[in-house]
Amino acid sequence: MKKIFLICAVMAFLFACSNSGSDSKPASETAATEKTEPAAPADAKSDKGIGKFQDVKVDPKLDAAMASKGQVVFDVKCAACHKLTDEKLVGPGWKGVTTRHTPEWIMNFATNVDEMLNTDPKAQAMLEICLVRMPNQNLTDDDARNVFEFMRKNDGAQ
């Protein structure tokens, strides 16, 4: 009986950490709020990070529907390592993250984890503190935008 429970628990964990194959739109149909461009050069030192997100338009008013979708992604793929407070769990807490980083940097980090950890100075500094590389969660562009909106909600955006 214990073996069956253990197998089920491992399967649930693997499913939660894999690309869920949800009915998310392909990257070519991402929300009109983003302008995607070719990735910045790996040696670029900018507050936008390294990846396709270079000009994310964010409405000052919170998009509650996007934030709700972002919370679902957080609950499934992020909550095991991140708290919504400023307390570090495995990774850093999310409180205030939208004031510390640009939308582009956050979304590039969420969708381009390995490249960011290998080359971005801010990501490397966080790695030195956390000592654990964030795994690639295979977030879609829409997932990343929704998670960013959830982060804004967590930081008090109305």
C-alpha cells in the first residue's frame, strides 16, 4: 500500500512539474500587450534580461482575469519553492518582486531560465543567495504574462 502511495505521489509531482499541455494559445497568438522581438544578445547588460520580451505593455489597472490564471500557474508550478511573502523558501519570496525587476526581466527569467542563470548578473546574484537553480517550468508566453499579473496583484496593484 505504501508503495502505491509513493508511486502516485511521484507521478503527481512529475505531472505538476511538466508542461501540462494545456489549451494555452501558441506563442504566435500571445496577448496583444506584448511585443516580442528576437532575443537580446547574451552579453547584453540590461534591466530587461535575456530573451524575447523587450517591450511589455502593462496597464496600470490590474487585469483580474490574468491574475487569476497566474495564480493557478503559481499554485501548480511555483508554490513549492516560492512564498508570496518576502520570506525565502527554496527560491526568493515574491513580495515586492514587481518593484525590484521590470516586467521584461521577470517574464524573460520565467521563460528563459537557463540562459538567464548562465549570463544575467541579477539572476546569478540570486542564485548565489538561493544556491539552487530554478528548474525550467516550460511556461508559455501567456503563462509568464499571467504569472506577472498575479505578482502585481500580490504586490498590491488594483
